Amino acid sequence: MELLNVNALKKYFPVKKGFSGEQLWLKAVDGIDFSIEEDKVFALVGESGCGKSTVARLVLKLTTPTSGKIVFAGKDISELKGDSLKTFRRSVQIVFQDPFASLNPRKTVFDTLSEPLKIHRLIKKKNIKEACIGLLKKVGLDPDVIRRYPHEFSGGQRQRICIARALAVNPKLIVADEPLSALDVSIQAQILNLLQDLRKETKITFLFISHDLKVVHYFSDTVGVMYLGKIVECAKTDDLFHKPLHPYTTILLAAAPKIKIRGSELEVKSGDVKLKTQNSKLKTVSGDVPSPIHVPPGCPFHPRCPKRFEPCDKIVPLLKQTLDPEAKGRLVSCHLWNPY
């Protein structure tokens, strides 16, 4: 069943007026659509500044959208008030990018984990400590750390505490906004395995935001590729990595770094290590990302696209199912696949 549905979502931020006196707008999110089913992981990927984190704040109702609709569990979140809003806050939790900045340095682990339990009155006061110990065990931490402060932990341990805090209220959806990017590679693997185990155990739905394509390939069920505030391609993870359709997606996947060993290429894919004997240069997207204040006419990617042709700079392609019978069900915003 569908848990979250985002329809025509936009978020424009006002910026200083230009010399002409005209009001200018930064188009952080510019009309996106996606949905997430229960017990599934939907990943948003794209270059820095494409609007991924803004989407997270909109879904969490931390920012008011300029237009569009976000429906969670059948209810429009813009209409939630009072008890219904409190229920929503309990049902949707977030794991932030920086585990140190998201923890109060003046509060112990017990204070951090017990606070949501007290706010939502989930259990009796006498059972709170036992519940906090249970949360620590669930994320692989020793119960003895319950009276310690954030500065006494490593980055990976802090992120485990943040995950435990998110799990405290038994949420239906966790928004994970770059939860691994501030951690060392070895610690990233531990946290990713923890999230995978928790997902299997609790059946929690994830909106997973990341720029690490290998992590996305391993953890997600469906991927949405964002560029300049828009989703340009949306498909099941295996389909997208096997055959990307949009030119931006193709270049983005080709630009993922790979480890080279004495002229060979070592690629890690879903836990399997494969050695490639052919050398290939790292592909990159030519040109700079256009300003989200002055978005190019037509397809926003056309100034950098190696496959652009006549209508690309005039007509905005819609995100819709491609007509290609071999890519049935794939959503792509490109004139190559969906002639105007």
C-alpha cells in the first residue's frame, strides 16, 4: 500500500530583487512527483544543490511548500493540526547528515532517547529506562553508555544514537538525509548494515537521500534522479543501474568513482567484487550547473547534455512513462524517450 504520495511539489525561496526591481525566486524544488509504498526504500540522488534536502524538509513539514500536495497515510499533511499533527510527527522521523550537530551536547544518551517517549507518552515513567536500554541494544550499543554525553562517542556511535532516537516512537517512515556522508568508509558499512537489519526487522519505510550511488544500489528499491529541482528519471533500482535512460542519469552513473589496481578496475557491486580488465576514463558532466534562479528554458539539462537536439531548448519534457516497450513502466523526462 502507498504510504507517501508527493504531487506537483514546489518550493521557491525569494531572493534579492535584480536591477530591474523584479522579484527573483530560487527554485529549489520545481514540481516533482513520486510515491513510496509501505516497507520500501525510495532513494533520491543527484548533484549537490539539486533540491534533495529541501524535499526532506518538505516531507517532514519543517518547511511550507510553495504549491503542491504531500499525502501521508491518506491525509494531506498541510491540513494537519492538533492531535493529528502530533500523530504525524510521531509517524515520520529523520536521521540527519551530521550526527554530532543533531545531538544536544548538554544531554546524556538517556535524556536524548527518553525525551520522545515522554513527549508522546508512549510508556509509563518507571519503564522509560528499560525502553532506552532496549533501543541501545537494537542499534548495537552497550547499555552502559546511557549516562554518557555525545562528545564521548565516535561519529558512528553518535549516528547509532540518532537512529535509536528515531526508532523510539515506532515511526512508519524514516527520512534519512545523507546519513553516511559524515562517516568513515568502514563505519558507513556498519551503519548501512544496521539500517538494512532494522528495515527487515521493523518493516519501516525509508526516504533515503544520498549522493553515494553504490549505497543507493545496495539499499533502495526505487530511485528518483534529481536535477535542478526536478526528477528527471524514476525507476526500480536494478532497472536504473542496468540501463539508465536519461542522459544525465547515464553520465551520473558513469562518473561514480571506481578503485583501480595496477591498470585494472575493481568494482564493488551489492557485496560482490568484480575485477574489470579494461581501462576507461572517468566520465564527467561538461559545463557548470545552471543557476536555480535562472533555470534554462526547455529541458533544464539541455545546456550540458551531449544528446540534445532541436526541441530540448524550447519545450520542457514531462516526467512520464517511456514509449519504449523494453523499458515498460519507467518514468523519464526526456525528448529522446518521449517525443513531444
